[in-house]
Amino acid sequence: MAPIITIILLLLRLYSFVLLARALISWIPNLDPYNPAVQILYQVTEPVLEPIRKLIPPIGGTLDISIIVAFFAIFLLSEVLTSMM
């Protein structure tokens, strides 16, 4: 069971880097949204972030905290999996 948990933990860590990249590109004001790298980041992260946005709408209509919630969920899941090893 430990090898499976190790693989899941690795995938969670990789996904957290993808989420970080998504957060960082959102700070670049003139970034082309049709850039292939940007499109890939959106396609990979949107299936996780969209349900979070449905549960927690943007604060004040503009501040989207879905990435923060996703990071927190990944952290909690990682901690639970680590404790199972």
C-alpha cells in the first residue's frame, strides 16, 4: 500500500506546482490567453477549481480564492496519506 500512497503523494505535489503556475500567470496582465502553455494550465486546473468556485463564489465579486482552497485541500489530503504510511 505504501508505493501507491507514494505515487499519489507525488501526483499531488506535481499538481500543486501546476496550481502555483496557474496562480502566477494570473498576475501577468498582458499575457495572451490563447498561448498554448496557458491553455494547458487552464485545462488541467479548471476541473478542480470550477467546483470550488461553485461552493465558494469570489469574494467581493473579484477575489477568487479557489486556488487557495485547492492548495489547502491538497495539503490536508497529503497529510492524511502521509499518516497512513
